[in-house]
Amino acid sequence: MNRKNRFRFYALKLCGWIFVVFLLQLFVEGFTELFLLDSSAFVQIWRFFTSIFIHGGLAHLLYNVFALGLFGSMLERLIGSKRFLIVFFFTGLFANLISVNFYDSSLGASELSALLFLLDH
């Protein structure tokens, strides 16, 4: 396998970072509110990115990490690691751009729906 196209386990690494962010949510007061996607996102645009990693509870975290670890790894192996990261962040940002118009606040791995859609097609 070409070194440039090597499988890099980015889906699993993202799962690790998501766990770290969840621990910060649990132990750092105000952390979730600082990065949550809400109407402030149009002024504080980092929220479109950071809300991808925020989760509403342990069950939400575990379901999303399971799906990202399993299906994300499959997609990464199928399309390559670099393309996987592009898809992951693009779909997360796109989902957040849509959801901010329909919900008062939003958090956590909204891009998984898009990843699952891509796997199916």
C-alpha cells in the first residue's frame, strides 16, 4: 500500500478526542455552553466546528462513538484517511449550518447521519 494512501485510523482517533471533550464537559463548568451550537454561532463561528464534538449525555456519546468507530472506520478504509477527514468535517459543518436554523441549540456528532447516508450510497 502506498504510504500516501495508508489507513491512519482517524475515525478511532476522533473517537478518542470526543471522549476527551466529554470529560471536559463533565468536569469543567461552563465548557458545554461555550462550545454549544446556538444563535451565538453566527457571531462566534467556532461553534459550528466545536459543537461536532459536544454530546448531551453518556448514552448519546456511546451511540455516536460506536457508530463513528465502526462506520467511520469502514468509510475511511473505503475512501482513504484524508478524504474521510474532509467528509467528517464537511458533513459536520454542513449539518450544523442547517440545524442552527431549526433548533434553539444543538450538539454532538450531527455529521454521523451524513456519514451513514454516504455508506449506503
